[in-house]
Amino acid sequence: MTRALGVCYYPEHWPEEQWPEDARRMAETGIEWVRIGEFAWSRLEPVPGDLRFDWLDRAIAVLADAGLKIVLGTPTATPPRWMLTRHPDMLAHDAQGRPRGFGSRRHYCLSHMGYREECRRIATLLGERYGRDPRIHAWQIDNEYGCHHTTLSFSPAALNRFRGWLRDRYGTIEALNAAWGNVFWSMEYGAFDEIGLPHLTVTEPNPAHVMAFRRFASDETVAFNRVQVDALRPLTDAPLSHNYMGRVLEFDHFAVGADLEIATWDSYPIGFLSDRLEADAAHKQRFLRQGDPDMQAFHHDLYRAVGRGRWWVMEQQPGPVNWAPFNPAPLDGMVRLWTWEAFAHGAEVVSYFRWRQAPFAQEQMHAGLLRPDSAPAPGLAEAETVAQELAAFPGDATTVQAPVALAFDYASAWAWETQPQGADFDYFRLVFEAYRALRRAGLSVDILPVGAAIPEGYRLVLVPGCAALPAGWAERLAESGAVVILGPRTNAKTPEMATPLPLPPGIPGLDVTVTRVESLPPSEARLVEGGGQVLHWAESLEGGAPVRLAGTGGAPVLVGDGALRYLAGWPDATLWGRILSDCGLPSEALPDGLRLRDLGAWRFAFNYAPEPVTWQGRTLPAAGVAWWLRDTE
């Protein structure tokens, strides 16, 4: 497996005479890849039809002459101002119906067909000029779909496309009314053109209406991306990619990834700890300068699945960012740790954002590998260290199947956001806590899309909170040879957001019925016999499935025998440990902050703690990384 470092560079931001020096320093640092072009449309086409590729030609030549491999981005995340004059109705609208304004980025509506055609045009022009250029080794399409809450658009363009999507899905208005249960509250429609977007209603809109809109918005993201895939693929043999974001769930990344060769994501550990993760104040303080010990790893494993094994970190935080509520600097050594952790999860490339900190505009407070005055920033030395270590690392470490798998489903995130039934019920949080429990036990984890084939060899497969299981998938899970734990809330809805009858979970071979559900406030917990608690969500069960774990009053918490088991609540960390033990897996937690990852014959250890950690005779300093052959343990 190849492993290399990259960096994001913006030649249009810097004097041309500076490019050769930048390229030379990149190569001397040990950087092999450089991403360019993804925000440069106004310089490529300052007025409609006036194409100016000459500067990009020269930038590519300078970078390639220094030995750098180039990732060329299509610039469609930042349409120039003249585009709005040409297409004044292209703006996305927020949930209050207000158009998003020009002056930053991602202000377009994915459903606007005129803008899609502009994207096809610029992608085609770039492909015709650079598609067979051997200096272009990969492409990035657009940038960070979903960032800044831009997947859901409530614009006239989206409304028009949504009505067409509904016609295709349901065929007749009678079928839609029946599927959505529109007899309730007299919500029945007489024609598709009567249907609006599910916002600005007096109280909550029909959950079936919301879920249909969420599926539509995801399909529009796939279709928008596919326009550029279809434009580029005949013109280049280089792989196509997109850079996803952490905890952005508004569209199905597996569906977008099916059209691409490589999945990449943008990793900002300290920003995500502050901005995108539920945790108490003590946890956030302890990991203030390191990021959460599991957040990056979760997304590494997720995007390895989205990329079907091929994945990169396209943007790796190298210092303080500018966009979180608070932006501390990384602990010394963390840039190295984050980079090695990505490689331990199978990344081909880790690319730092960015080469030089910008002295202007919105991101001027976002650190790079260089300061604005071109002096080295702290992250540069750590990148150099990793480059030296990569050169010395054996080349035989390849990703192998983990002992456990965790199923992930974007549609379930939409379902439980649409109808959470509890203020703190969040699908990502439920799945992430299951992942954290596995990691705290020292286990490597594979993430799989719901409905995927389950390879033989897993000891455990976890399927938490899947709103609607694909037909026949539970039976295939039971035949996988693994212990399978479903729930809570698994199969609790039909695809149209109705309660199934017979009542859920409706799993063949598992005699259990959920008869009542409760969402629990933070002040409430259900104790479990032998230790642990159920938090946030609890279900009452009936049926003949054997009880494996029960509450102190005898209410079943984990039931089932053989391959399939059902979990009737949201476990705390102690209960997760007992569940793993019940499955015959390690349940003793690693020292706080220590995480392991197996890569082929190698075992990696990462210390996220702010103090040294000792485990099995090995001591890792704060932000320490170690690796050894597993047969030497």
C-alpha cells in the first residue's frame, strides 16, 4: 500500500515568482501530492467565455517540475459573481425561504439546472485541457458537499425538481396520499403541483413528507456530482474523488462514492471536538488540544467504506483553525499523531490544509504549514518527521478485515432527525458511542453500509438504530457467522416513516416485539443488573427470546440466542463493556486516551492523553505514536 503526504496550495493567492520556491520547499519537506484549483473559477474565467488557463498551465509546470503529483479540483463550489447575473435564480434558499447571498461560497442550489450545465461546461473544459496530462494524477469534484448546511435548499428550483421526483416515486397522487398517511389532519393533495416543501408549517410537517424531501435532497447531491463525473470520465484515466466532511449527514455519501474511485475527507480534530461532538466539559478540556480520541478514527473507517478501500485525508488540520467556537493550537506531536493514525486506518495520502496561511479574507486565521510571512509554522516540522518515518516504514502493511463491523445508514440519520421522540436522540451519537466502546476495548473496526454483503470472519456485527432494514438483510446477517446485535430502534419505521405492523423489530428468527418506547431526560437512567445503565432511550419488550441482560426490575435489556440479539436501550460505557463481554470480546477499557489500530501484521498505538500512558510494558508520551509487529507481543 502506498503512503504519501500532500498539501493544499493556491497559486492564485501568491505572486508567480513565489511558486518555484514554494514547490521546492514542499518537495524538501517530503510532500509528494498537491491539490490546486478547487476555488479558482474567477481566475479561470473572469468573464463568461474568457478562459484563462495560462496561469494554471504555468502553476502545473512549476509544481510538476519539482516532482509533485497534482490533484486538480473542479471550481464549482465557488461560482464567480457573473454567474449570479447570468442565473439570478440559482441561489439556494434556507429553511425560512431566504436566498443565500453571494460573498462566500456554496451559495448555489444543487437543483438549479442552469448551474448544473455551467458545472458540466467547466468540468468538460478542464478535462479537455488536462484530462490526459500525465502531471494530473487525480481529480477532486467540487468541495465539501453539505458544508455550511447547503444540501437542503428550499428554493423554487428545488420545489420544481421535488415535485418531479415525487411523480417518479409514487406515480399517482392517490398513491402518495396513501403512503404518507395524508388522511391525518386532512393533508390530502389533489395533484403533485399542490405539494410544497416541508417547511414553514405551523407545527411539524408530516414526517413522511420530510423524509421524502431528505431522500430527494440526497439524490440531488448524487445527480449534481454525477454531472461532472460524466463530463470528466471520458476525458481522463486519473481517479475521481470528492472531499467529504466530518459529521455531515445530509446526503448519502455511499451513493455519491459509488460514482468515484477515491473517497477523501477533511479532518479537523480540534475544531470537531468543540463544534460537532456531544461531550461533557471535563472531556472537552482534557482533549482540548488533541481532539476526541475516536472522532477521526470513526471517519477514517467510514470513508474507507465509502471509497471501497481507497481513501485519503484531503485536508488535515496542521494548527489552529478559524471556524470553531474556540480554536486552540494542537499539542506538540498531534499533527504527527493524526497523520499516522490515518495511515494506520489505510489512508493512501494525508494532505495538510494548507501550505501557507492566507493573510486575507475569511480564512486568514486558519493556520498552514507556513506562516503568512513564509516562516515555518509548528506543523511543518511534524510533517517533515512523518515523511522521514514513512520512508523508513516497511511497505508490507495493508488493511485487513477487522474482527468487528458497525453498520452505518444515512437514511436512519434523516429519520431520527425528522422524528427523534427525544431531544437528545441522535443517530450519529448512538452509532459513535457504539464505535467508541469497541475502540476503548482495543478493537479495530470496519464500518459497512446497511444492506451490504457481510464477509465471513467477523466475530460481531453491530446494527444500532437502523430505522428500516432492507428486505432480507436480517436473514443474511444471521447467516454471516457473526454475533449480530440489532437495536435500539432497529426496524422501527417503514421507509415512509410509518410504524410497521406487526410491531417492530420484526426480525425473522428473533422472537421479540417492542411494545412501548420511552425517551429519557438526562436526569433519568435505568440501572442494569450486574452494572451499567440505559440512558436516553428505553424500550419495553415481549416475546420468547432468552434474556441475556436485564434491568434491576427484571425488564429485558439484551435478548436473543444464536446469531441474532436485540438491544432494547441506549447503553452507557459500562453496559457496552458488558455487552462486548457477553459476545466473547474484550471488555476491559484501555487507559484513558490510548487507542490501538491493526494494519496487516502491525499494531499501532496512539496516545491522545495529555500525559504519558503505559500499557503492556510500553510507555507512550503525550501525543505519542508507536508501532510493532503483532507477533512480537
